[in-house]
Amino acid sequence: MTSTLSVIGLVTRLRSSNNTTYGDAEYREKIFNENHVFGFKQFTNARHEYNEEFKEGDLVFFAGKFTIDNQKLFVSILNLYF
């Protein structure tokens, strides 16, 4: 089952290929003051001129569908903004 997620995350690992950009990011949950790591993948068809390329260390607004894969949150990006 998938749902949607919108979060501002710190990009901690980034890899690119011809078809995808993928890696890990983390965000801080305010209630328990804990950091959570999630994986992300941006497909070529989600790359638009208004989406800037980002690099490790950037804070990025991620929005997309998410699933839990091997006990880890994974986000397929619809859009992302700085």
C-alpha cells in the first residue's frame, strides 16, 4: 500500500544514473526529537526545468508516494524544491 509524504530533508547520500537520481535523506521529528533516515528515488520523467539539481548537504522539500521497504521508508519523488 502506498501513500503520500511531504517532508523537508537533509540529503546525506546521492547517486545518479541516466534514468534516476537516488539516495538517502533524513529529517528530524519534532515530537520525540529523533532523526529518521529515508531513501528517495527521482525518475527521469519527474525531472523538469523548475526542479533544480541538488547535492549532498542540501535541504530539499520532498513530495511523493512512499512505501516501507525492508523496514525503511522509501519515497518516489513527484516534485522537489529548494
